Amino acid sequence: MRKSIALCLYFILALFILTSCRDKQDVVHMGVNAEILEISEQEKTMLVKGLDENSILGDKCYVKCENAYFIEVIDGKPIDITFDDFSVKDKITVDVIEVLETYPSSTITERVQLIQRNDTNYDKISAYMEEECKNVFSPYYELLDFQISNYQEEVVNENVEATFFYKVIHKNYDKDPDTVGYIKEAKERGDSNYQKMYDEYLQPKEMNFELKAIIDKNDLITLYSNISPKGIEWEETKMSDFILSK
């Protein structure tokens, strides 16, 4: 009798598991093709449009990526990438759990795969910024890295306008900190901050900028910086404007 009851319970549990799995498969859509329209670094969200006919994503869907992992297949091998590696107009696939029927719609994903990069304007701006920074800052610092994040792009009056955050990671050129004027003076007068100055001298530091780049029909780039402490106020600028006059 006990064996029969146990057997019945086993079949009921197995049926429940199979039913649950079938329901889950009905609502999970694997590898849905999409194109990125906008990216929000702060919210870890992409606004995308579906690329397949009658796509579940429609023409505008916010994809929340806060708990997602990101990959790109290179030479047949999946490589882990980060949210910052994506840019507007990239082609991706996403695993869609459920789409909320609003407009724009929204969904949550746990996986985003980069399928095809659309780096034309992004690359132009990236190359321009790196060259400008090297020309301006390399006489003063060793430049270690250049990073673009929260990149958003749109066409305005036939010009490409891209807004983004830009980070330059730099350090002082290698030399004995005790030969540097202000550190040498601090040592000589027994300044309590001497050791901190000494230790920090060769440590990497960051310069951060909020910028807009406009690419005209002749591929000429004009740069603007946000000069407002609150809100947005764009002013035409050059990277040399950020060098403090002595």
C-alpha cells in the first residue's frame, strides 16, 4: 500500500515538473534578433527593435540587462564582454523571458550576444578622441587607456550627433617622486602628507568628460562639452581647453 502511494506521488511530482518546464518554454524565447537604438549606461538598459518578421520585440522595446551576461563569438569561441562593449546600431540576440505589452514594450533578459558591430561613427569618434587626447595630454602624462560609455547616437539635420561619457586613464611618467618639486619640498619641511604624495605620484588617475560630437556630411568632427553643473548646456570645445593654465 505504501509503495503504491509513493509511486502515485512520484508520478504526480514528475507530471508537475514536466508541466512547469513546458510552460516555461512557452514564455522563453531564445536568441531573438534585434538592433540597438539607444543605450542607457546608468540604467543598464537597451532600447531595441526586433529584426524578425512579427518579432516579439516590436519596433521599440526596452531590454533590461541589469542581471544579464554578455558574450560575443570570435573565431567560433564565445568570449565574455561587458555592457560597455555595445553601441547603437549593433545587431544582437537576446533571450526574452516575457514582453510587457506597453509602447514602447519592455522585457528582462539574462543573456545578450553581440552578433554584428556597427562601429562606423563610433570608430570615427573613438579614433578622433584618442588622437586629440594624445596630442594634448601626452606631454604631461603617460596615457594608459581611453574609454567611451553611455554612447547614444542620432541623426539631426543630416548630421550625426553622438553623446557619450569619456574617460582617460593616465599616470605621471616614471621618475623618482623625490625629484619632483612639490614632493621634494614636502619631504624637506617634514610635511605629514609627504608619504601620501610620494605613494600617489605614480598611481593611475582618471579624467572624466561628458561630451557631444557632431559629424557633418564631410566627416568633419566638432566637439562639445557639457558646461552645466546641473542639466545640459553644450559648448563647443577642444580637448586643449581642459589643460589648466599655469
